Amino acid sequence: MSAESELTVAGLAHDLNNVFETLSEAAELLSSDSKWTKLANTIRRSVRRGERIVASLNETISDPGDLTDILDNAVLHTEDVLSFTRGTAIQYARDIDPCVTLPGSTAAWERVFVNLFLNAAQANPQGAKVEIGATCAGGIVTVTVADNGPGIPASILPTLFEANVTTKKSRGRRGRRGLGLHIVQSIVAEHGGAVTAQNRQPLGAVFTLTLPQAGVS
Ligand SMILES: Nc1ncnc2c1ncn2[C@@H]1O[C@H](COP(=O)(O)OP(=O)(O)OP(=O)(O)O)[C@@H](O)[C@H]1O
Ligand SMILES: [Mg+2]
């Protein structure tokens, strides 16, 4: 990282930490009224996630992350988002080989799975089913995330991981859409891996992540 971008990251972290402090104070105030306990807890969890993401910007090396812990956090985060945006909760099925660990920042991996889960929920608003599989062989970890939605429109499959590719009509609060899968691909690539997307029969999309297994050379 160049000295200039280090300063930008430090500046962003500093200013975002001020935002987190304000939100934490707001959560404390809210929690004094039992009517708002659930909201206060969601804000606190979201602040902790934000802090972890900010901390991960400066992380270069960390202990290999346990996929089950990463998925637990990503599921909780996705539930928070869906419950506060009136989305239907996802039903998950997992088949995780215990040999699987992910290299690098656990906060970054959480972002990968939250983006994939939210896409599955948005593709199937009636209530998505998401199957997560993970195996390791020959020093390579393979993680699949499959859903039961309508599948990815053929017109965007070739450019799916590029920024600003979207079928959403509404713009985000910051005016941008079509960033989720670009973020997924950037994080996977930063960790030396690759991600692909396919549709499967009779329905649904499947995302496949392949990565070097942490701690295996
Ligand atoms: N699981 C999925 N099933 C069907 N289509 C999908 C799925 N995941 C992604 N897509 C399609 O790919 C597009 C791009 O996804 P991406 O996550 O990059 O952006 P977005 O969800 O449109 O916006 P953002 O994530 O920035 O809010 C989506 O608009 C949708 O059309
Ligand atoms: Mg998305």
C-alpha cells in the first residue's frame, strides 16, 4: 500500500470510528426503553461489524479463519439486514468439511458471504433456500453457495462480476447498485482465489469459490 493510500485508509478509519461512537451512544440511549431493546442490539452488532471491517483494511496477515464462525456471523448480519428491510428470512443448509479454513481477514470473508446471501434473498423474495458446501483437497478449498431462485439472467452472466452490473431498478441509499459481486470477486482475488457463477437445473444460481487452503503450502 502506498503512503498516500495508507493515509487515506487511516483517515477513513478515524472518521468512521467517530461515526461508530455516535451510533454506539444512540444504541445506549435506545436501550434504556425496553421497547427498543431489539433495535439497540442490532445497532450494537452492526457497529461491531463496521469496526471489524475498518480494522480489516489495515490487516495484511491474520490467523486462518474458521469457516463455521465466519458463516455464523454472516448469517446473523444477513438476518439483521433482512429483518430491518422487510425481507423474508433465508433457510440455510450447510455441509462443511472441518478441514476448511480461509486465509486472511475474517471480516472480509463475512462481507463475501453477506453479499451472496443478500443476493439470494433478493432473487427469491418468497423465502430463499441457500445451500453452502465446503471441501478441501490438494491444498485447495472449494466453497459453493447455491440457491433456489430464478437463476442469473443470461444477459448479465458474462459481465456479472464487473462493477455497476445490476438488474435492480432502485438505486441504493448512496446511489449505486451492482457492487456486491464486484466486492466478492475483489476480496476472493486479494486472497489468491477465484469465483465463478453458474445457473443450475431445475432452478437456482450457484457461486463457486476456489482458494489456496490456509496454512498449506
Ligand atoms: N443469487 C442470484 N440469483 C439471481 N440473480 C442474481 C443472484 N446474484 C446476483 N444476481 C444478479 O446479479 C446482479 C448483480 O449482483 P450484485 O450483487 O453485483 O449487485 P446488486 O445486487 O444488483 O446490487 P448491490 O449488491 O450493489 O446492492 C443482480 O442485480 C442480479 O440480477
Ligand atoms: Mg447484491
